[in-house]
Amino acid sequence: MSQLKIYNSLTRQKEVFTPITPGHVGMYVCGPTVSGESHLGHARPYITFDVVYRYLTHLGNKVRYVRNITDAGHFEEEGREAEDKISKKAVLEKLEPMELVQKYTNLFHWAMEKFNNIPPSIEPTATGHIVEQIGMIEQIIEAGYAYVSNGSVYFDVKKYAASHDYGKLSGRVIEDLLETTRELEGQEEKRDTADFALWKNAAPEHIMRWKSPWGIGFPGWHIECSAMATKYLGAQFDIHGGGMDLLFPHHESEIAQSTICNHVAPVRYWVHNNMITINGRKMGKSYNNVIKLTELFSGDHPLLAKAFHPMVIRFFILQTQYRSTLDFSNEALQAAEKGLKRLWDAWEKLKALEYVQEGTVDENLDKKVLQLVQELEEFMNDDFNTAKVLANLFELVPVINSMKDKLIAAGALKEETFSFLKKQLQLYIEDILGLQGVSEADNDRLQGVMQLLIDIRKEAKGKKDFATSDKIRNQLAQLGISLKDEKGGEMSWSVEG
RNA sequence: GGUCCUGUGGCCGAGUGGCUAGGCAGAGCUCUGCAAAAGCUCGUACAGCGGUUCGAAUCCGCUCGGGACCUCCA
């Protein structure tokens, strides 16, 4: 049995994964900022780390999966016009900030459920942990690595860098950071442009504001993750995940803050997913090329040829290794849609198949199937290579279909191979990859009606009354239900997306 | 400008020295009342140039292209 290896952004290589406490894994993933709707790009980390969570659990670990909700808002822009992002938007929409936060949190949860993502063990909110954040900032000040300036608190990067490696994670060179001159106003509060805010004083018009030892204000950009991760996972924990775009400054700063407070590197394995691109460009607000999840599911977007089921998105994302960029296009999504259907149909067929001892065992086939199935674990252990897992699953599809259609004798596989195949596919397709069928036919009445139509059509076909049998099939097709004749006179149907 | 990543067949995308990735689309065949599905077969791809090597998509160099981060960002 191979060992799980994870690519660690910190060391830039794959490392054997060893939890700090055997049998237990602490995992923190940067969650959404609920000042707006999630888009396709946001789907990637949550699906990626859902699979990581599922796989670690499958390996027998008790995993505490913490994913925050950023509801305190960050700055839209640094400097004079600095405004709390959430309060600013709330003014525009004439909503209470918390009403807005609730709305987008609900939408986020709804999307997560559609993706079949398992909810995290703890989903802490930034606003619910102001006390912890203030406490952490006080510790940093006491340690001498932060200073108060005009009601704000800044982390002293230069001082930290003198004794620590600031830039280790992101590959930044501290000298370059210190040299960078920016023409942003408000910088005069800082001793150095590379310093980052731990606490910001709030202008009177800010709606979201809290009391602190330094006056009325709100927490800085990076402190919430440090505070909540420390609280729920301890001073040092196993995995910290997030998008690659968070490497700097967010995660780099998290390391600095936590290291000062807890005197230990906070994270053992930093794991980062790559971006989803559209026309080769990162999907993001600043590029004006986002497709929101609600638009994706409804098809209501000029760039979309049609609506796409959340499972299709999940499958689309899992077809790529998480550290590669993934380019969006209608063509690619439609390919994913058909691929998922093919895989799922075969899986459903296998589920319904029972082992029969007939014919002789085809040793070569048996060996091939066994290998394909056994490799699934190997691929997952190789830095969660879901792309390779899916490739193997697809290689098994013709075998399953051939068994179903009796092109391969039911006994061509050894009984133990057959049951192993069934068991592992259940495990990998449903439990680990978390895939589901896209059919919306889970409706008893529809099932009954369809069975009736199938019976009538069978009778008609038996009498060579093709006019009737074609009428049933054609009219169902118009309703978006496809009826297929199978070998042996059986019929199957499915609702087309 | 600095740091880093990347360029695979019509599209998406695995793959870091020699063994068919896979999916979608396309072509042919089989099965079939027809259709669909399914099965079989096929395209023989690795930006360009040069180098290392018995052998490179895979290592090195250069050229060209794309991108990320350096600012909120999954």
C-alpha cells in the first residue's frame, strides 16, 4: 500500500503526509467572503478540498475541517477612501450589512449542497471571533512585532524578517518588498510599505465597527484566519488550503502572525489549488469575466450556451489535477456533461449487475480490471490525482457495458474481482469523488408512468406496430426524455439535462 | 520592472527519460425494424531552434507565446 503524498507549497515538492497526531487531521481552508455571490472560480477550492476531506476520512483519519466565512469585510481599496467592502455595498443596496451577509451565506451554502460538498466540521465567522482577533493582535504588540499608529495596528514586517523568513511560502524576497514604493495614501500610518494591517481604525461612516484597545475599528485582512485556525486547530495543524492567489500576501502574513503568537510554524502542509481561467485569463471580479454559480446552474449568462448541472461542474473540476489551471469553455463543459453521463450510466448498470458464474474466467481481463481498480488508490495517494482516477474509471466503462450487454460473459471475471470492482467503484465514484447522477427522475410517479409507457411500447414492438412504438419514443423525446432500446428487448430511459 | 508558473492532437486535459492516459468532437465497422445507446477500430499530438543522452513531450539553453502574484481576490 502506497503512502499519501501531498504537494507542499512551502517546500515545493511532494511529501509523504504524516499527521501531527496519528489518526487525526486538522485542516483549514479559506472560505468565502460573503459580500457577493460565489462564481465558478470559487467552486474549485471547495470541491478540491471536499475531495481531500473525503479521502483523508476514508484513510481512517478523524478530520476536523475548518472553513471560515469572511463576513467582516475587507478594504475595497487601501487608503483615504478605504471603506469596509460589506458596508459599502450595503449602502448601495440599502440593506443591513448582516442581511447582506446572511443572504450570500445562504446562497453559498445552497451551492455547496448542490455540489455535494460535505459541510465542514466548523464554519466560524470572522465577526464571531473579534475577541480572539483582538487577543492575537495584543500578543503581537507585546512581542514587539506590531505597532499602533493613529488608531490602527500594523505588523512590522521588517522586524519580523530580521529573524524570520518572510516570503518563504510565496517566494518573495524581503528586500524587494521593502523597496516597493506605492503611491497609496494612508501609507503614512505605516513605518514601511510592506507592513500590513492587523487592525484598522474605522471612519465614522463605517457600519461594521468594534471597540478595541486602539479605538473603534475593524480587523485587518489576514488576522481572522490566524485567530480562528489557532482557536480550533491549535498552534500547529496539518493542512491549510486555499487558492494560489492567496499565497501572497494572505498566507504569508498568516504564517508571520501565527509564528509570533504561537512560536511555531502554524502549518505543516500548505496546499493550493490553481485558478479557473476563461479565455486563458483568471476568472475574477477585477477582470470582469465572472460567471456566477447561479448563472451557471440556470444558463442565464451571455457566455453560456446552456445551463450546467452542479455535478457537471464538479466532474469538470475533478477531471483536472488541482494544481493545474483549468480553462472554461462551453465546449469543455459540454464534454464534461457527456462524460459524466457515460460514467454514471455504466456505474448504475454495474450496481444492478449480480455476479453469475458462467463461462470461463478471462485471466487477462481479470488481471487488467484488477489493476485498473487497484491503481485508483495509488493515484489518489499521488497528490490527489483525480484526473488519473477518472481516466481509469473510464477504462472500466467498456468492461461494465460489455458485461451488461453480455458481450463479455458474466463469469469472465473472478467473483472476488467482480465484488472488488463494485465495492471500489462505490467508494471512489460516490464516496471519494462525491459524484452523483444528474437525472431528475427520482420521482415515484414519473417512474410509474414511464413503466407504463415502456410496457405499452414493448407490446407494440412485439406486434411490429412500429408506428405506435415510434410515437411513444418520439413524443417522449420532445418532452426531454430519451428512451433507448437495449439488447434483449429491455428499455431504459433518462431525463435529458 | 521583480518573483514564479506554463505552452500537449479540433476542444478539455493526464503524463518529468524509453511502455496506448482519459473525456468530448470526428471517421469507419458491428449490433439494431429505425433511432439512440453500446462494442470494436482509427487520427499517431507534445510552441520553435539548438544541446545532453543509446533514447526526450519529459533534462539544459535560447527564442516566441500565454498566465499568476507583487493590490481585495478561490
